[in-house]
Amino acid sequence: MSLNNQRVIQYKKDQADKNKKIVYSAVRDLKKPVTSTEVFRYINRKVSDIALKQFQEQYEQGNIVSTSKDKYVRAFLKKKGLTLRTVQRQLRGLSETGFLVNRLRQYSL
């Protein structure tokens, strides 16, 4: 296996671990049984808040001039946010390993 393939595999493993931690933290923060859609919305709302804060800081420093706030947030979400499918995959994995309980498509600790 080439060195480049090994790097890609390691990157994907690290990314999956990071996503798993994000999803687990979201379920823990919500403190009630939640659906995958609720987790997805919670995570993306937090990412949007971070994007808005960064946009404001960049705008005040004069680093952003012509980009609209909505365009900046959408680009940030696309880069840093999770898809619903990723959230569902991580929830399933966490419930299979026993970290979460899945009862009637609602996940809890």
C-alpha cells in the first residue's frame, strides 16, 4: 500500500472519530431522548453560531468585504457541518457499541 493511501485511510479514521465525538456530545448536551434529525439540527445550529461569530470578527477586522453573511455561513456549514447521513451512521455505531441506547429511533445515554 502506498504512503498516500495510508494517509487517506488515517485521515478518514480520524475524521470518523471526530464525528463520533461530535454526535455523542450533542446527544449528551440535549439531555433527553432525541432523533437523528434533532441531533443533526443541533449540531448544524452550533456550527452556524460559530460561523456567524467568525464572520463578525472577520468583518470587524476588515478581512471580509464583499461576502454576504448567508453565503459565508453556507460555505462554513458545507465545510464543517455534518450531513444527516453521517449523523445517522454515527448514532448507529454508538448504539451498537453500547454508548447510546436506541429505543424507537430515539437515542439517549
